[in-house]
Amino acid sequence: VPALTAAEAERLDADDPLRPFRRRFRLPPDGPYLDGNSLGALPLATMARLTATVEDEWGTGLVTSWNAAGWFEAPARVGAKIARLIGAAAEEVIVADSTTLNLWKLLGAACLARPGRGTILSEPGNFPTDLYAAEGVARAFGRRLRLADIAEITAAIDEDTAVLLLTHVHYKSADCRDMAALTAAAHARGALVLWDLSHSAGAVPVDLRGAGADLAVGCGYKYLNGGPGAPAFLFASAALQPSLVNPLSGWMGHAAPFAFEDGFRGAEGMRRFLAGTPPVIGLAALEAGVDLLLEAPEAQRVAKSRALGQAWIGGVEALDAGFTLASPRDPALRGSHVSFAHPQAFAIVQALIARSIVGDFRAPDLMRMGFAPIYNSFADIARAIEALRLVMAGEEWRRPAFSERGTVT
Ligand SMILES: *Cc1c(COP(=O)(O)O)cnc(C)c1O
């Protein structure tokens, strides 16, 4: 792929059917934001929505808003909207808690649903919280966590596997896993599969129903643009739901929360996966982000995501500056971010940030850029390529300040 010129970028942006969406976000004035896979940008509509939620619903409505403003229904209502982005039925998705807690709930539920099986299976290098949650669930439920490389994962599924835990789009490599094939392989041996869609939802086509998926979780603050610490979502297939028990039982997951009974009876459907009171303000922000995404046709989002990624790969490789592609070259096998390995990746990313090109570094040596098709443009890519050219040609990354590490990378 030849490097993208500014003129070509302008032409591609002029033809982009998603172009009008960019104006509906607040974006940094002087630099492309290429980290929407870590924290999505702020939709302008979210600010008005939050003001209304706080001033009118909370400030004026107070406790009556649980019914009158639909607060109680918000987890299921927003879940039903997210369902449309991930190939699920409306009643198969609910919004609650963080991805980490939802991993705990569904991994625990999977262990309880497969009582004779002693193993949670995952891959080394999976997202840390997924592995930490799996380790903790294994300890709490008397199971063991086994890790097998992705190339050997199918062979590693056996009669002892209770649940296979995989991330659909890998957070570093952007490798997109074959959900249908891996789910079928697990089912052939009687195991359940839990998919983490944190880097998939709103970014790549996901067809949970088509893949026969059992369980899934995902994040609200990446491509769904729900804001920092947005509540996460969880999915259980309609067929599986009746047999699942939420080990993190709480009153909001009770069949009759306002009957105030002493004993726990799980609610019908996905409501049983709620634990405590839903984060109403966070749900309002997430709903505004999801509503905006749902306005943009998926086929257009996917095509543009792939085109942006290809343009970035072509541009970086044309610089011939020692970067090695660490993501699939075939966009159909890739998520919506691209990682390049470089021994100086940390300092290079800092030098790019100093030029207002915001991407991120992932240890040990990856420069990772995320492309959110709803607000990134081809001009963003052209500017990032030009900035990277300057950073490499001028060896700007050598400045000592660019090697100092903050707490959050
Ligand atoms: C972002 C991400 C998470 C986030 O978990 P939190 O509980 O929201 O901090 C989990 N898993 C994966 C794969 C992610 O990419």
C-alpha cells in the first residue's frame, strides 16, 4: 500500500459517508486522537444528556426518577441497544458493573453450570484483568486456570474444561479470533465459551447468535464512547440463561427486589446478573454513545475502519524506520487498531503525543493506534504519518523527557 498523501486523504474524506459524524464529537483541536480503543471520544450529545440526567432527573425528580425517568429499566434498555451491535437478541444483553466484575460473574456461573469440570482455559497474553479474574474465580470455585497458546487452544479443550475464556480482538495484536469455529470446538467437548468483546463491540462485525456463542462481556468506554469508567455489558444466550446462577447475588438481581425477602431468588433472564444499584449517570452517558453509533451503518463503519488501518500500515512501512507490523495485514483478520513493534516504541509514542498525535504504548515494544471510524478521518492518518516521519527523521524520541513513564500508559 503506498503512503497516503494529504491530497488523497482529502479526497477520501470528501467521499466518506460517515464524515458528518465527526462534528458530533469533541475532539482535540490540534491533533488526531488515535486512542479511541482505550478511551473513546466525547459525543456532544452526551453533555446535554448528562445535564438533563443530573439537573432534571436527579435534581428535580429525585427518587421518583427510578420509575418516571426509566432509571430502573436502564440496564436492560441500554443492553438491548448494545445487543444490536453484537448480533444478540435484545433480552440477551444487560449493562452492569465493570468488565472485570462481569468476567467474575460469568466465569463463576460457567463453573457452576459445569460442576464436574475442573479447568478454566485461556491463553497466555490475554488481557491482564481477564487472566486475573480467571485466576481468582478458579481459586474461589476450586478449579484451576490453564493457559495454552492460541495455536494449540483447540487441542487443549478437553473433558475437564468448564469454560474457555478468550478475547475476540486481542488488545495488543488486534488479532481477530474465529468465534464460530472456536465456539464449535468447545461445544464438541461439552465446554462453554466466554468471549471478551472489549475491543470488538462497535468496531468489528460481531455475530454472537450466528456463532452459537454462550457468554460474552465487553467494555463501555472504548468504541462505545460511554466515558471513563462507563458501565460494561454482559451477554448470555437465551438458551443458556435459565440454567445460569449469578454467584455475585445482590438485591437488584432478585426476582422481586422491592419485596425485601430474606432469601435470594434470581430474577428471570439477564436481570439476575445485576448485583447492586445501577450507575444511572454512567448509564446515561453510555446510552448517548451507543445511540450515536447505532446511527452509523455497520457496513460503513467496518469498511472505513479497515481502510484507515490499511492507510496507516502503508504509511508507516513506507517510512522504512525500523517498525515491524505486529498485527494481521489482512484487515478481515484484524480489529480496529494496529500495533507496530519498535525497540524505541515508548519514547516514539511520547514524541508523537508531544506533536498532538495521541496513540498509546503497550509493553514491551508496541506502538498502538486505534481507528474509530465514526470520528477519525483519513486526514488524521496523513497527519499522523507526517508526524511520525518527523519524529523518526529528527530522532526526536531521543529527548530524555520522552523516556519518563507515567502511571497510566
Ligand atoms: C479494556 C478491557 C477490559 C477492561 O476491564 P475493566 O474492568 O473495565 O477495567 C477488560 N478486558 C479487555 C480484553 C479489555 O480490552
